[in-house]
Amino acid sequence: MTRLLRVIVAGGAALLAMAASAHAQMQGPLQGQYPNKPITLIVPFGPGSTTDTISRIIAQHLGQALNQSIVIENKPGANGAIAAAYVARAAPDGYTLLMSTNSPHSAAPSLNKSIAYDPVKDFEPVSRIGSFTLMLVLHPDVPATSIPELIAYAKAHPGKLSLRAATHPAWWPAKRSRPGPASTSCMCPIEARRRRSMTCSAGGYR
């Protein structure tokens, strides 16, 4: 089983356990009735994205556990802020969920002067699904086999290297929803350049 599949399975199992626990602990007039209609799972990125793929796999198993339909609704844009704002305004009845990432709940509040929701007060966390890894790869001609060697080479050859992010909106296919310039993979090379005082360009991969 690949690492991605292990993350998906672990995340699905966590959500199923949370759902079963919540169902068993419900009190009052709603006990035994939730969910009595389809649940909408809002995905802040477009179809085919990692978040979308994981959401659809989990929705299938969660729907089976709850004996109710889980409807996936993609609301991409503004690094997830559009989807987050939509869910924040939805009725707090458990029928509109957000498959959030660090983008709408960390990057957007930090990088924007104002957003249409409070990332803490407007949401109730359910479960952590998983984590992902960002990789730094080099052209074979670059004489560096470690991060310290790369930093030293970049400082010794100012302007020779360029940092590129694979999800930069400059090259993203027009038919697919584009990640914003403040996405994690775009911010990482920019921040690395700033922290290490490296003189190299940063932008989208071409």
C-alpha cells in the first residue's frame, strides 16, 4: 500500500470512528435521527485535486457508515477561502461540512488583510485526515546533494538558479481550477529564498 493510500485509509477510518461516536452520543429530540437527509461535503479545490480525490473516497465510506448520501460540492477559488466562507454561512446543523486544508484555515488568514470568516470561531473541527509532503528536486547538473550545499551554491552564484512551484497558476491548465499564488507550494520557494537570502527567481514551473 502506497503512502497516499495509507493516509486515505487512516483518514477514512478516523472519520468513520468519529461519525459512529457522534451518532451514539447524540442527545435530545435529534437522537437516532441524524442524518435524515444527504450531507454536503464542500471541497475547496477543483475536481481531480488531491483534496477532491481524498474527499470522494472518504465520502463513499462515510455514507455507508451513516446510511446516508454524502454529496461532494467543489467550490474552488481564493485558496479555499470561497469554500470556507460558504460553509461558515451555512446552517450549523451538521449537513454542510468542509474538507479544509491549511490554505483556508492558515494561509488565507495570514496573507490577507481581511477574510469573510473567522477560521477558529466559525468552525468546529471533526477529525484530522492526513498530511502531505513537499519535495525539492534539482536538475542533475546542479552540483548539490543536500539543502546546505544548494544554499551555498545559490549564494555563490547569484541569479543563476530559479525556484519553481509545480502548482503555480502561471502554467496551470485553463480548464482546471487554478491554485492561487499564495498556495503552500508557491509560498515555500519564496519563503526559502527570503530566509536564506538567496538571489534567485521564483515563479511557476514551465
